[in-house]
Amino acid sequence: MFGRRTVPGLRIGEHSRVVGSRLIMRALDSLVPEPPLLPHDPEARALVEEAEEWGDTVLQDEVRPIVLCAIALKPSSGASFLEGARIPLPASLAGPAAAPVFRAELRLIGFPPARIREVIESLPSRLDHVDTLIAEEVIGDRMCPNAADLQIGSSIALLSRLDDMLPLLEGRPCKTLADDLFPAYPGRVPSGALDVPVPERATAPA
């Protein structure tokens, strides 16, 4: 829509266009400064910005190909992710038709099946990191979510749309965060979509 391959994109007024989640949050913060999406305290702000960047460049970049792979393997699930989207085709037609596009996108961004397996195997450590950020109160303030909450929470919410991932997510603080911030996140891929093993959480020592 804005001449870029990435989403999301935001139009502000007639002439201003902003693409990318972090830039959009900065634009929104300038338009509506209170409550702030970034803390005023410099040290707290630095921690939030670091977490936000990690959520954008690490977590999101790994969650997206996992979801693309799952939808490509279960094309009928694609329509569920298009609820409320403004597209020229009915969702019931656009979802299945998009499966070849998803497979091409995976190849384009360099995620063959073996790489998807590696990314899934790294998920427990990624989720542990998010839970640590919540425990350290960098994110997780339900009354005043910050930019990192939104950046990270949206990726966890997207991951939770895959039934295969639910055993990995259930009971984690990061799942609660995602559910609180994005309770109506669209989409669902039934179990059995992924052709790589989904690791179970390790049992905590007594």
C-alpha cells in the first residue's frame, strides 16, 4: 500500500505515511503524549527501548516465519487471519489462495524447513526472556503498557494463534500479557500444522 513489503503502515492526515511498528508508536506518542509509550525516566526508557528493539528484530523476526510456515501447511486456516481486513477478495477465497505466497515469502526471507526447526527449538529461551522482562517490570504494567509491551505482546499473541504452540505458552506470564493486550487477535491454525517438533517446557526443579 505504501510501496513497502512490510506491515503495518499508518496514514496520518493526507500526506504523512509511517511504516513499521516502532516508527508508528513514535508517531502516535508525539500525537498523544499522555499516557506515554516510553517512560520519562532515562534509565527506564533505555530498558524499554532495548526490549522493544529485541521484540522487533529478534522475537518478531522469528515468530513471523513460524506462523507463515504453519498457514502454508494448513491453507484453510489463512482466512481466519483476515477477519476485519480490507482486501479485494472475500476472506474465504483469499486465505487458501495465499498459501503459495506464504511459501514464497519463507524462501524470500531465507527460512527453509531446517531453519524453521531451529527457530522453534529456540522459542523456550525467547519466552523465558520475555517472562524475565515482566518479572523485572520492564514490561507488564497492565494499567499503562509501554512500547515494548505492544511490540512483544503482539508477537506472543500471534504465536498463540497456533494450537501447536499452546502447550509451550500456557501458564507463562508472557501469555497472560498477550491475552490482556490483544484479547481479540484474529486467526487460528489447528494442531498438526507444523512438520517440526514443538518443544515442551522443562519441568521446574522442586
